[in-house]
Amino acid sequence: MREKLLEMEQYAIEKNVPIIEKQSIAFIMNYIKEHNIKNILEIGSAIGYSTILMASAKEDVYVTTIERDETRYMECLKNVKACDMDKKINVVYQDALEVNLSNDLKFDLIFIDAAKGQYTKFFEKFKYFLNEGGAIITDNINFHGYVGHSDELENGNLKSLVVKIEGYIDFLKNNDEFDTEFINIGDGLSISVRHEK
Ligand code: SAH
Ligand code: MG
């Protein structure tokens, strides 16, 4: 598996696939162990790098992951098989905003790592699938250090993306239902936990 992961890192560099930073995935794997996470939903599989690492955090972890890009989905399937993880990982080829998950599916962890401009939509859609005591972790909250500095950017795609991530951060900070902690490692993570009733 080690070798396969190195190969995936290489592929990601060559094909410009934005896989998670090492520090961030190490943090998440640790979180999975410490909170005894069993079922994970991932939005944005890409080639399955974070998926495979999350699934390998401990024995009884199962990951459902959603990817809308066909090439990446195929690559993800291939990598999951090569790592012998098909029993622990279910890869869904669909747009996460269109997918219909069965209402009785519940997850201990939801990892949001797809289109950065749609974070709030993903959060609002998938929070119903979170188990009591579960957490929603979001990646790329700092977006290469641009977040918090959108006013210094010229108008364009980058600026509009950064403004949306800033909007997501405000949404999390002002959320009455969830408490969010922001962690400044890798490209920035947020961890949102629902208040106890
Ligand atoms: N989690 C991966 C990286 C994901 S990159 C890792 O760290 O290894 C983000 C991925 O989300 C891209 O492959 C993109 O195709 C996918 N994506 C973006 N918007 C999506 C959506 N609405 N539904 C499903 N996948 C989406
Ligand atoms: Mg990411």
C-alpha cells in the first residue's frame, strides 16, 4: 500500500490533482482513532488518496466517497482495488449535490473536500446524515493563504472562490447548531460538531 500511495502522490503532481496535505490527513487519521469513527462520508474523492488513508486509520472504518469526474472516479476505483480496500470503501460516481443517499445512512464523520465554492451547500445537505456526536471536517479552509485577504485580490475566479470560502467560515462561525474549531495545519481544516441537546 505504501508504494501505491507514493505512486498516487506522483500522479497527483503530474496531473494536477489537489490531494490533501500530509499534516492534514495525519490529523484526520488521528481524529478517526481518538473518536472511534466507524462510518465516513467523503465529498470529493479525486483519485482516492484521502479516502484510502482514512479507511486505513483503523480496522473497522468504512468510507463512502462521492466523485463527479469520470477520469478521477475510474482512477479512484483502480487505486482502491490495488490497495485491497474494496470491502471498506464504496465509491459513488455522481455529483454530490444530486446524489440521493438513503435516509437511514448515518456517518460519524463527514469530510467535505469537493468544489470549494459550494461548501455551505454540501454542509447543509449532508448534516442530516451525521450521527449524534459526529463531526464535519472541511479541508482547504485557508485556500493557500488567500482566505481572509480576498479584498487584496483582483476580480476573477480566484477572488470569487476565496470570497465563498470566507462566506463558509462566517456561516460556520454564526451557526447555532454546530460549534466549529479552525485548525491551522496543511491548507486549513475546520471541525464542526453539533451541540449536545
Ligand atoms: N479528497 C481528495 C481530494 C479531492 S479534490 C484527496 O484529498 O485525496 C476535489 C474533488 O472533488 C475533485 O476531484 C472534483 O472532481 C470533486 N468534486 C467537486 N465538486 C463535486 C461535486 N459537487 N460532487 C462530487 N465531486 C465533486
Ligand atoms: Mg483538499
